Amino acid sequence: MLPSCKRLGALVVSLLLGAAASQAAAAQTGPSAPVPLTNEVRAGRLPNGLKYFIRRNARPQGRAELRLVVDAGSILEDDDQLGAAHFIEHMSFNGTRRFPKNELISYLQSLGVRLGSDLNANTSYDETIYILPIPVGDRQVLETGLAILREWAGNALLADADIDTERGVVMAELRSGQAADERVRRQTIPRMFNGSRYASRSPIGTERSLRTMTADALRRFYKDWYRPDLQAVIVVGEVNPDDIERSIKTLFGDLPAAANPRPRPDRFEIPARTTPDALLVTDAELASGRVDLTTYVRPQPSMATVGAYDALIRDQLVNRMFGMRLYELTDRPVRPFLAAQAQRTPGIVRGYEAFVATAAIAGQDPVETTRLLATEIERARRFGFTTEELDDAKRDVLNRYTEAAAERETSDSNTLADELGRHYFTDEPVPGIMWEFERVKEIVPSLTLEAVNAHAVMVLSEAGSQPFVMVAAPAALGATEAALRNAVTEVMKADITPYRGVKMETQLLEQNPSPGKPVSETSDAALGTTTLAYANGVRVVLKPTTYKSDEVVLSAARYGGQYLYDEPDHQNAVHLVQTVEAMGYGSLSPTALQRFLSTRRADAGISFTPYTEEVDGRSTRDDIVTMLQLVYLKLTAPRLDAPRFEANRTAIEGYLASLWNSPMTQYDDFTMATLSQGHARAPRVPKATDLVKVDPARTVAMHRERFGNASGLTFVLVGSFAVEEVKPLLAQYLGGLPGTPGE
């Protein structure tokens, strides 16, 4: 039937309105649209400029995380105030108008809030954060907690006597940070940030500035920067948002707005590096070395838009693919480094991002390591990634977001409060995990290899800023700063071949085991457990829970362990797990195994302690079978691969040799030796000479002796699963383990 003119007109209007609505919806998720703040957060702003964020969350029960976040850090200090931001953080605990002297600490300790582990604060270049976890069972306690934040926000006493007392405490903290890592950091920061203001604004300050800073200079910093338009209150926990919002308005509404506020710059300029640069720092007390190759430090675009969020998704894909390439480099006859990672890092300091590739070295050539890192960056920049790499990365990202979405009700309040703090400071998106999950499901499958490779070029390219190499190691090992610079510049001009890829394994086991014979099944209604026993001597206790929505945890143990072996086998026993892990399992090398697991949410491992033999595993509900297969593989198929063992032994020997450069290592070993009265088989800090005594063939034989018979192992499976669904899997992979009761 044809519609009448009137109905036709209405239909046209309806279609037009629908089209307009669709366009509006599309615009809301277009690249320039702002990422919405999740409706689980109550956000607002008081007339004086102070912002607040409130979120109800039940984990942990009966607690709330309170934060006062101040958009001010050491970068804002005047020349006579170096260290003032951190100094004031200390002073805030030393007395306010309502809580003079030590009354604040005494009150909080009476509630079970511990200074340092619970009650804390931290100061960085760009911000200061006060952290107060508090019980919420008593409404008055919660109100007092908010009142404490109010005191920190505007009522610090900063009395002369208290300043003089605390000066010694802050200087002691400065002096306690004189270890090798801190000495390296102080040399690195000025070069890393290319002589910018960040180079001279370490949050701890300097000994001279802390000794000479006047009380007036300290108070001036507090007056200039502790003001409501640069502050936010964050409350996450088992709270009523309506009540909290009223309390915030009452307590913080009278904070006076600054009459003539001092401008707070959005960012401080970091000059672009015009030529490649290198810094070589040696310190005999470093426990290990590292190579950092920073391709750029450059202004960061806003993170607040949908387009910026989509770029973060593409970042994850690039970071993951590049990281796997670096991992593959460790699978060489001579390891070029112990481990490496690389990623584009937003917010390295306020308003700037960087791409940094970092490799841990111990005796390896820093120049060659630099050359390898630069080569892989240049290879990816010139040729991009492969379809196989992207497919793996997509699966990994989708799996992680799927797991996060399933666990959305189990986030801890401190994690959510930290996230809201970053949102306040840097506009980090907080749309809620379900929004993110839906966006990832929409974007990731549709991303083409061309689009991701184009993004990779942007991520990896200097874009007007030249690279910077920093090497920190116990010794120079023949490296020079000129050689480090040349390594990078030579790679940029060198002929480089495309990435050839490696074989992607599709299964863990060459052949699945036959299911074991069940011999009994019992239940305990009080505990909510089911216990299965199999003919191979294995028992499995099952306990379904709802504590996590999509997590399954496995553990098993029995008596045994290292001390079953005599002194000649002691080092083989101590290093049994590490030795076998370095060679792989079944037909899988460590690299192949890592690649296989990287697209799955499951893992499992074994432990060989002085007195026990243990198994542990973790997975999502969908990947239980992978976890159980991995347990079967690691118990039944240790792999003897002497060349890989030797490559790993050489690398670890270098690490252990440098580890003993650290005074703390020597102190720890002395303490253990004293407590054990020098017993030859007591736990000690390992030495490079210990590895000489390890025989890989003997270690594999010992593994088969101790783990090849599963009889006597009691596995406990806890988490999100249905008993009837997992029974067949348990029968196959645990009941099917080799086992002879009584042996």
C-alpha cells in the first residue's frame, strides 16, 4: 500500500530527523569529539575554581581513597625556591590550623592509617599529590578525612620553628639518595631534557638550596601555587556521592580564589635536539648497565579527543609489535642484551612525549647494543610491520580489553583514584572500560596494515628532533660518546633489509595426552569445594568464586625440592628452573613459547625450592585449556638445548658479576652468610662462578626425576569457572600427567 501524502511527509521528516541524529551521533565519536567522562564519576567545579571527582567503588570494602591533587611541582619554583614543592609536601604533615604539630599523624594512626604505607604524598616536576586512604564506617571519620584535605589545600602553618626542624629531615632524604642510580639520574636529566628548565628543577632540590632557603620563599611558593584553581579533590570508595559532594562544597567552598593569580604555564619549552647526542656515565657501584635510545622528546598533542584515544590504541599495537622484535634479538648465540623494551610514552613531563628504547646490559658492548636498537627502529620506520605481526598484536590488544571489561567491577579504589588524578592533570581519557572496550572492538579489527604502518612512522620518527643515547654502566667496556653517536648516525644511512619474521607456532603440545582415570570425587558443602582424584596420584581441589569476574588461578605443591640432592648437584638444583626456562620446552624455544603466549591470557610455571616442588598458573576463563596445556608441557617436556643455555649463561654471568658492584648486594650476602653461619647450602646471593657448576644435561635429568612423576601433587583451582565444564580438561591435562603412586 502506498502511503498518503500526509504519511509520506511524516515519513520524510522522520527519515531526515533520523539522519540528523545519526550524523550527530557520528560527530560525537568523530576524531575531534571529546572523549566523554564516564557517568560513574560525579565531577564538578566550585566557584573558586577547585574541581572534584567522586566515584563509588566497593573494592576494598569499607574504605575510601581520598586525594588532594595540586597542579604545581618543582618546575614552578623560583631560583631561591629549589626543592620548595617537595619541602611543602613535608610541611603539610607537620601542622595545619586545625591539626597543629603531630595531632594529624596521631589522629590518623588511631584509625589504623599508617604513615608511608597508607598515608603518603609525592612531588614531581609538574604536580603534587596527597594520598589519604580512610575507613568509611563512621561518617565523622570520613568528614574528618575530607577536612584534612581542606587543611592541606589552604591551611598549612609553615611555622618558622617547624621549617627549621623539617629542613634537616629533607636534607637527610636528599643525602640518602646518593646511591649509584641517583648519581646517574642527576647526570642524565640535564642532557635528556636538553638544557631546559627541567634540568635545574629536580624535585628534591639541592643541598645548598635546602640549607639556605628562607621561610618566606617557602611561604611564597605555597601562596602562589596552592590555590583552588590549581587543585582538585578526588574521592573513590564505598561512599554516597551526594553526601560527599555536599561536604566538598561546604569544606572547600570558602577557599579564597587568588585575586591576581600567577600564570601557570601549560608547558615549559624543551629545545629540539639539532644533532645526535650521547652521554656515557660510568659508576662502579651500578648493579647492571643499560642503554637508552631516545629518538625524540617533542610536544604532545591533546589526549582529550576521540582521535587521540584512537592514536593510543594504535600505539599499543606498535609498541607490542616492536617489543616482540626486540625480544627475538635475545635468541642469538651471543645475546646482545639481557632484555629490551621500547614505546612511545605520553607525558614524559607535562606536555611532552618521547619514544625510548631501553636495553639492559651486563658485560655486552654498549655500542653494539645501541646499533641494534637503532637498526630495529630504522627497519620498522622504513619497512613497517608484517600482516602476521599485526594480527598477533590485534589479538593481544583485544584479549586484554576483553579481560579488563570482564573485570570492570573488581578494580581497586586506589587505581581508579590514580586514573582520575591523571585525568585532572593531563586530560587522560576516563570514559570507563566499557566505552574503551566498545571503541577498541570497533577500531582494532578495521585497522589496515597500511594505516598502522603509517602511524608507526609517526611514532618512530624524530620529527625535527635528533636522537639521544644514554649509557649507564659499571664500566665503559670500550665505549665512547663519539662511538655511540656514530653508531646511530651510521644506522640512519645504512642499507637495511626488511624484517623476515619467524615461524608462528599454532599449538603447545605435539600430541595431546589421553585423559586420566578418575578414582573418586568428593564435595565439601561448607567450603564449597569439589575434590577429584585420579589414578596417576594427582588430586584436584576446585573452588569456583566470584571475587574476580574472569580470572582462574591454579597452584600445586608437594614436599621434595633442592635438598634431596647432594652437594655436587647443589648448583644444578638451585638453578634448575632458570636453566630449563632458558632452553625451552618440547619443540618450543623460549622465544617461540613467548610468541605463542603473547596472544593468549594464560601463563604457568614451576618452582623448585629447598623443600618443595610447586606449580602455579593463571588464566582467563576462556584460556583455561592453554594454562593446563602449559602445565602439562612444563612438567613433562624439558628441552635440552646446550647452545641456548651457553648463550644465556654468558649473559647471566655478566649480570651477576656487575650485581656484586652494589654495596647493598654485598651487605645482603653478608647478612645471609652470618644468619646461616656460613652453611654451604644456605641461600646466598648468586655469583658468576656458581653458573660454572651448572650442567644443562644433568639439570634436565633432575627435572625429569622430580617433575616427571606427578603423583602426590594436589592442585587447587580457584576462580571463575563451572565445575562440570572443567572436569574433562582436568582429566586430560592433569589426570593425564605421567604418575605412578608410591614411587
